[in-house]
Amino acid sequence: GAVVSQHPSWVICKSGTSVKIECRSLDFQATTMFWYRQFPKQSLMLMATSNEGSKATYEQGVEKDKFLINHASLTLSTLTVTSAHPEDSSFYICSARTPALYEQYFGPGTRLTVT
Amino acid sequence: SQQGEEDPQALSIQEGENATMNCSYKTSINNLQWYRQNSGRGLVHLILIRSNEREKHSGRLRVTLDTSKKSSSLLITASRAADTASYFCATGLSAGNMLTFGGGTRLMVKP
């Protein structure tokens, strides 16, 4: 149980385009989902916390108009990188939790390359 | 900002040896969790220890927590080549709240 999927697993896009990444909890309802970004050989940095049915809470320094998060259902959250630039190239990882669990369950990640 | 600092940043050992990784943090916590990440992959939850616990075991893993020193350690006994990965500690300030990750330790186990 507690499986989280992400789609796509990797994506290459041109500078200026937008990319949508999906995060799904497959066998449980996720009231809260988290989006992280990880640069090569670095740790995970929390970008935003997403609660179902409400606006996401962004961490300091993360542009909410550039990284659009939608958590429309208890099993799906999406992260849209708008007007992507090469510096947005990174590994994006989501995680999900339910109120009863301390643990967060992580998706396999999405590698974004902006050319 | 990153709360946890991990030590060492990189560790190389021979198969069969034990591997110890340490994590220090700055603020009071509700729980501390250890995760493993294989290169280019997602994170796998290894073990969670609550602030009122001092030690937990899971298979070949042993985690300790010293809240007075704000530190934790992860011990992997009888390491295997398949244990090669990056290991991260993450602290939670409250139950189920966001996690703050340490810098990670890159472990290489040589066959």
C-alpha cells in the first residue's frame, strides 16, 4: 500500500514553454501533498505544501505564479512549471500523506530538462 | 532552509562492514525520519523515530535519537552492495507536517 506515482518520469521542453507534472496517490486518499525540488547531488528542498481543495502554501523564495499547484482531488496534485527556463531544470519529487500517518510517501520523481 | 546536517557527506566501505551516518538538527522536533534514495530515483522511507524514543531497529537498520544533542544516527550493519545509495534524515516539527531534509550522505558499498 501507500504508493505514489508521478507522470511523466522525465520531460524535455524548450525554454518558454509550460510543463505539467502529475502526482497521484494510488491506494490512499492524500489530504496533503508536498512538492520538492532536488538539484544534482543536493538534498530535497520543499517548494510548497498542497492541501486538497485549498490554495497551496509556498516556501519562501518559490514563485507561486511560476510554479502553479493544483490539488483538485484527494488523489491528484499537479505542478505546472510555467514559462520554463534552463535554470528550472531539476528533479521534482512529490510526496503524499494522510492525517493518520507521520510518514510521507514519495513519488519516483520527474526529471525536467529545459533546453 | 535546511534544518539537518549530515555527516559524513560521503562514505565508502567494503561489503560486510557497518556504515554509520549522523544527522544533526537545530530546533525541537516531533519526529525524525530516515530515507534512502537510489541515484535518480524517488525516496524510500526507512524508519521513523519519535521524539520520545531513543532507539529503533528495523532489520539491519538501527536508529538512535538524542534530543538533548539534537542528533540522530543511522547504522546499517553487514552492508551489501545493494545498500549503495544516498541517505537522508528529515525532521518533522509536528505529526504529519512538512519534513525538512538534511544534506544527505552518499554511501558506496564496494563488493
